[in-house]
Amino acid sequence: MKNYENVVIFDHPLIRHKIAILRDERTSMKEFRELVEEITTLMTYESLKDGVLTTEIEVKTPLETCKQMVVADNSVVIVPILRAGLGMVNGIHVLFPSARVGHIGMYRNEETLKPETYYCKLPVGIEEKLVMVVDPMLATGGSACDAIQLLKDKGCKHIKFMAIIGAPEGVSKVAETHPDVDIYVSTLDRCLNENGYILPGLGDAGDRLFGTK
Ligand code: PRP
Ligand code: URA
């Protein structure tokens, strides 16, 4: 895959370790859910190092008063792509408890692999916030591209996208369709199979998070 200025692929031993367990077909639903949250928190720490609104406050230490920068309340909105994106929400809330949550419901048509949108509910005022769109799997890139476009059509100007596993096809598609959106992927896999599943991947993220099949 070519290098894109708006794409960050994490290459961190802690994340790699957790992803190895996440991929394992023997990993239980509970452990899978916990790992998705933990990986999301690690990614959030890095991906939100810029673009977050901060504000100056005065803090009185035991010795003197000083000015300090803190994250502005309610400055981030998390938008999970249902269903699997829901698994990443708590991983961001740990760091940004005041973040509101919008939901975009999409599923991939199994034959065409094209996303179909079935739900959208976004917090009032989202246009001015930093919007973190989250979905553990970035396969063909169709769902991510459409979700980001939907948010842009609603007036959102500051959007970041975060996925745990990306296929080169999907990462390139989102990077080229939305060059103004920063894309964070914790690991880049080899390719897609004929059914649009990521290889080696981890299977169906929604099914593994919620125990369906
Ligand atoms: C999965 C995944 C993404 C999408 C990725 O969702 O969570 O939303 O597929 O594929 P794409 O990049 O090719 O669009 P799925 O449609 O299986 O729905 P689910 O989350 O309800 O299981
Ligand atoms: N969605 C998933 O859950 N897994 C894949 O490998 C591709 C899309």
C-alpha cells in the first residue's frame, strides 16, 4: 500500500500483543470485548494528541496558583458504526467521559458488499465538535466512507476515523476519498478474501463482540 499523509498505522508492541489474542478463535466473547476496549484506549491516547479543544484554567497548588490547560468539556463526539463500533465506545469514554455518542447503523449487503444505512442519530451541535468515527474493521472501506460522508453532509468539519484492523484496499479507499480525515489503524492486514473478509483478520467483529452467528 502506498504511503498516505492522513493515515497512521500503529506499530506498538502492546497493541500487537493484544491483537494477537484478539485474532485467536479461542478467545472468549468477554475477553474479546475487553481487548477491543483496551486497544481502543491505547489508540485514542495517540490519535487525540492533536485536534482536541483545550481551555485554560487556574489551579491552586499547596504552594501557588498556576494556569493549566485542560480538555474542554463536551469537545469530542464518538460515532460508532453499528454494531461492531459499539465495542470501541467505552475505550474512548475512559479518557473522555464527557464525550457524547452519536450512532450510525450500517450493515454490509453480503452479496454486493455495499453498506446499507438503517439508522442515524447524532447529538445536537456535532458540527463544531471533534468527531471520532469508530469501527473495528476497515475492509472494503465502503462503510467508513459512507459514514464519514453522512457526517460531512450534516456539517461536521473535524472528523477522525479509527479502526483496529484494516485491509490495504479499505485504508486506501478511505484515505483517497476523504483526504481531510485522519485515519488511525492499529494494524494493517494482508488482503480481503472473496467474501470481503480481512485476512488474516479476526472473523466477524460484531458476532465475536455480541455472541451472534
Ligand atoms: C462490519 C464492520 C464494518 C464493515 C466493514 O460490519 O464492523 O462496519 O463490516 O466492512 P467494509 O469496510 O467492507 O464496509 P457488518 O456489516 O458485518 O455489520 P455488524 O457490525 O452489524 O456486524
Ligand atoms: N467485517 C468484519 O467483521 N470482519 C471482516 O473481516 C470484514 C468485515
